[in-house]
Amino acid sequence: MNRLAAIGCLVLATSCATIPRGSLTDPKLAQFARAGPYRVVQYDLDWFDAKRQRHVPVHIYAPAGVAAGPLAGGVPTEGPAPTLHPVIIFSHGFGNSRFGYSYLGTHWASYGYVAVHPEHHGGGRYQVNIPEDLHFVIDQLQLDDALPPPLRTRLDRAHIAVAGHSVGAYGALAMAGLRVLFPDGSVVNFRDPRVSAAIEMSMSENFQSASYTQIATPVLHMTGTRDWDLLARTLPRKRRTPFNSIRRDDQYLLVVGGASHTTFSDEESEATRPAHDVIRMTSIVFLDAYLRGDRDALATLRDGDLSRALDGLGHLTVKSAPVLRIGKIAIHTAPVFDPEEASHGGLYRAVDMIAVRTPEELIRRFLLFREGEPFDAGKLTESERNLRTFDFLKTVSVTAGQQHDGIVDVDVTTQDAFSTDVDLEFSNDGGRSLYTFAVTQLDLFGRGSSLGLHTEQGRERRLNSIEFIDPATFGRYWNANVLLAKNSDGNEERLAIGRPLFASSTHFTLDGLTDHLLQVARIYQDAAIHSQFRHEHRELELNGGVKIDTQGVGNLRLLAGMDFLTDTFAPVFGLQPDERRFRFVTLGLDSTQFDLIKLDHVDYGLKDQDFNLGAHASADIGHSAPRIWRVRSDSSVGRRLGSRSFVLMHVLASTRAGDTNRNTIWSGDGRLVVKFSTRYPMTLVSRLRADLGSHLDRDVQFFADGQNGLRAYPNFAFEGRRRVLLNIEQRMFLGRELWQVVEPGAAIFLDSARVGGLRSDFGAGLRFSIARYQSAIIRVDAAYAVNDSPISKRGLVISVATTQAF
């Protein structure tokens, strides 16, 4: 009894509510609440659907003759009337008929629209009959013979809207793409692609949010502040479900002050006129925007002008742009030779059988996005770049599909490279045979790890080492590197663990290093050993960075850390450097922006390379007792020179200030890459490098030699405390693989350096790129040394290497 009394009081209270005070005062918009310039005529027809054996009578409101002033977006102007009229089909609610809602039909027709009001007869399933009635009406509108003679050839059949009230609002939404779940479990979408827009008034049917995910048109949703029904258990929030559920941004919600469910169907009266004026005005602006393509009307809807013009009579909400989300992530991994390539011979199929296949789970683990997360195109680019750093992958592609239902599916496609890498390099620098031999097993245990064995006969020492790298030690992008080396003059043990800046969204970075190195080191003068000493280096370093702000596509981090360094020296002959013992505590800032350009045929032939042209600036200051300061900076910036070329500049500087061990170094490195649009890929690559030292530690020297880009000269040929290097190389490639393994190419080059004097060489060479083999390249160069060195004469030098010269 108490419950019934409470409901009665609530009904009484709401029945006494009045439409809020207000008026349509904006003269430009208020006119749309009044009749338009067209005279209105009416037709009553009875169409018969032979397929369903069902009558569908319609009442039509149409503009007649010439408007009092022709329409331009609903506003009368001078000139002839338009020859085609957009169409609005109106679906009535339960208990009404085709003759209802005349205040809407006549109003729309007065603005040059043809309003067609079908009548839905009872019987059968209304959830099927109403959409099928509307489909049938649209079919009839395509036939001039079905229309009254004055309307034939005058309909704009490319611009049709469907409107409806109550259950008729269900019909309008069904035409727009509502997914309807029936009791038998079937789901039907009645979407009619001929419908361009929809207006739903006080939707009476209760559907789940998922039913609205395929709505495909702009929709004007209408409800009222008193639009609820306790007996039907329809609360105001239920009326808003369609607007809240549709993910498109062309959705508009009009809440009419004081309007109830029946206000939309009530006949015109003094009491209903304010609400009807709001409905009339808003619907005309919406229809002009989406059926006539009127940009001013669209701006009025979206920019708040219409909402302000309602002046207390109603409130208009504009749907904000939906958040696109990641849908299905499809991973496609191909072996070393894809099925089409493997069909060329049994050897290729045998390689695929032996090679370790990269597991899909590994690829998915290193993606920066997950299904269901907001879509971010930048994360797709960064994921592709990160995956490309894995040497066991030949190609990587991360692409977004077409948007649908507020989601974007993503395809990730990779092709494996050889998982066992053999590196063999020979050179004859200074007339002495030097070599490197290394074997690396990539993608161990399907984790992306690698294990490498390395032996090298270098100019200064013989080296033997084993190295293990794991890219996911404590989780993805937690890199670990362990190196153990036994050399002819000492040994090294190094452990590094870090979390790098792998994406613009990286919240923190961490780098930890412990290193012990024992070796015999040398100081050179005129290519001869001037001093020799045993050098023991110990270092413990820990640095962290925390993102403090995001700048566009960049990352701003606060850096802090410590760096404990000890370098001791025992003389063999000559002068040894001063010992260095530092305990630096550091603080700094790092700003990194990402502007990636992807190019092939730069250094590794068919292999894609990523170059970050985004501005980067980093600086830190450290202090160590007693009264020693260290300042370091690292800056770079690039610029695109078209879609296939760029220039990239990099500047490093560091200095120590104190009574001893001051050591100041300034280094600049510029790189120019110009890729030509030719039948066979051609790329001009140039580098300009400059190094300047002041108060250098005695063991710090700058060399110009075969290891540093002056390829016709032996190692340690020229040394000094200042160095300028220029390299220019025109690289040419075949553009395809021979035997599906190697891509041949050639190059012409010029190298020049100033270290004490000007030294130059020029020549030509062959290039053999192996994209499936850890991005390897075999370089064979014939270089002519223009100048003598202390240990060589000018003339021709042949060199073989497995890396580019610069």
C-alpha cells in the first residue's frame, strides 16, 4: 500500500510539472520552428506488398509548386526552387496511425522535404513487420509509377531519412543498423543502405548496448525530462541507451524540457507548442546538415549554437568522437623461405624444416598494444621498429585494417631470417692478416635470446669470447647482456641489464652495468707504439629515468644515477696515463621525440632500416669527491628531404672539471641519405664527422684509418687530438635476391680525413647483401690511397669486410 502511495505521489508531482520557462530567441534559428516557405499538399495511398501479402497504406506530406523563396540549407533565398526533394519516412508508435504526427509531416514538407508516413497494421511480429514495412516503402519510393503524378521525378532518392516515435523509433534505428536478438537466438540486422540519417523519438524498446554497435548513420535522438514509465519499467536512462551506446561521433541527444513520452505524439495545442517548436527546429537543422549537406547547419549542431538557442526549452548533447580500440590482432609468421619461395627447390624446403620458427607468442609479447586497448597508430610504428631490431627477423610489417564498429583490427606479418649466424671477416690492414670468426645462435628456446661465440685476431690482441643476450629477462624489453672474454693479454667480465626507451610512452628507463676489463693498452705516435701499459678498468653504473611529461610524440625524462669508475695503469714502457678514481652521482634531463623514417637499400640492401629524425636533447651533471664535476650532453635532430631522403645531425660533448683528469671532448656527426627513384635502387650516403679534444686523458686518441672510414689505410695510421672525416659513397643494388639469398650491388666512394694533414682515398667495390642473415653485407673494396702513411705507401689496397665502412 505504501509503495502504491509513493508511486501515486510521484505521478502526481510529475503531472504538475510545467515546461521550463524559455523562448526561442535566436532569430536565425527560431524561424525553423515556424512553417517554411513551401505550400504543403497531402496524398493518401494504399500500397500492397505482394511478397508478404500485406497492405502498407501511407500518408504523404509534400512541398507543392515553387517555394515562397527557394531553399539554401532551409533558408529562403532568391532564385528557382530545387527540383529534387529529400525524403523522410516516419514510423508511428503503438495506437497511432499514418495520420498522426501531422505537426511534423506538414512542417518538414514546408521546408522542401517529402514526408512519408506509413501505417503499420497489427498482427504478426511487429519487430519484423515494422522494418519490413519500411524496406517496402523505400522500394516503392524508387518507382515513379507508385507515386502521385506531381511527385514523380521530384524525389531525391539518394538522401532518405527514417524517423519514428516509441516503437517507431525502433523502426528508425533498425533501418540505421540496429542488431535485433530474437527469442530463438537469431540476430538480424535490418540495415537499409539507402537510408542516410535517422531520428528516433523516445525509443520504447529495451536493447542491450551491444545491439547498437553496427549503427551506420547519423542519428538525432530525442527524449524529455518527464520521459519515463514506471509501469513499463522504463527509466529516463533507458531512453538514452541508444545515444550512449552508439560509438559514432555524429550522434545528437535532444532532451526536451517538460516533455513526456506522449508529448512527441500529442496533437498541436497551446500546451505542446513549446516542445513541438523545439522538436521542429532541431529536426530541420539536423536534416539540413545530413540530407542537404549544409555545412552551416552542421556547424550549428556541433558548435553549440543550437544548444544555446534552445534557451531553457531543451538541451542538446553532441556525441564526442569515439575512442577507437584495437580489435583482433592477427599474427602471421613466415619461415626463412615462404611457401612460394620454398616451391623453387628442395633445398629451400629443407632449410625451412631445419630453421627455428619464430613462435607467434614471442611476436605478440613485444607488441606495444593489446586487444581492446585504445588504438594508437604511433604504437604500431614503434612496435614494428622494435621487432625489426631482432636479427632473427628478415621483414616486419604492422598494419591497421579498416575501421569498423569503433575498432581497428591489426595484422602483424613477419618473416624469419637464418637463426644460425656465421660471421667471417678478413682484412690485410698494414700487410698483416687479420680475421674475425663468430657463430651466433639466435632466438634460443623461442625467447628471442642469442648465444654467440667469437674469436678474433686483431692488430693489438687475440680475443675469444662468449656472449649471451636476453631481451626479456624480467619482462619484455628488459635486456640482459653477459660477456665473458679471455684475451691474449687479459680478460673481461661484463653484465648489463637495462630497460631502454623503447617507445614514446615508456614510463621509466633503467640501465645497470658492472664491468671488469684487464688488457695491455698502447699509445700510438706515427703509427708506432709510443707507450705501453697494463690497464685495469672497473665500473659500476646504475642510471634511471622517469617520464615527467609527454611532448607530442616525445618523452621527457628526469635522469638520476651513479657511476663508479676506477682505471689503474702499470707501465710496460713509456709514460702511462694518470689513474682515475671517480664516484659520480648524476642528475639530468632527457627529451626524446620520435619521427621515424623507414628505408631499405641504405646499409643492408633489402633490409628495412629505421632512422629517428625526432629532436633529442640530453644533459646530465655529476659530482665526485674531491671537487670533480662532469658535464655531458647528447643532442640530435633530423630533417626529411622528401619521402626517401633525410639529413641527421648528432652532437656529443663531455667534460670533467677539477684539478686533474679534465678531459674535454666535442664530437659531431652528420649523415646525409638520398635515395633515388631508379629502376635499380641507388642511394647516396655521406658522413661528416668531427672530433675535438682538450686536456685529454693520455690514453684517449682519435684515429683516421681503416677502422674509422679511411679504408685504404692500415689501422692506427694517423692519430691526433683533432679529427675531421668525410665519406661519400654512391651505392647501387640489384633490387632483388639471387637464388633467394644474396642481393648483389656495387659502390663508388671517396674518403678524406684531416688529422695533422689531409689524407684521402677513392675507389669502387662490390656489395653482397644477405637480408635473411642478420642483415649481413659482404663488402669488397678496391681503394687507392692518395697519400703515404708512416707504415704504408700510396697505391691500391684490396679489403674484404662484413660491415659497411661507415
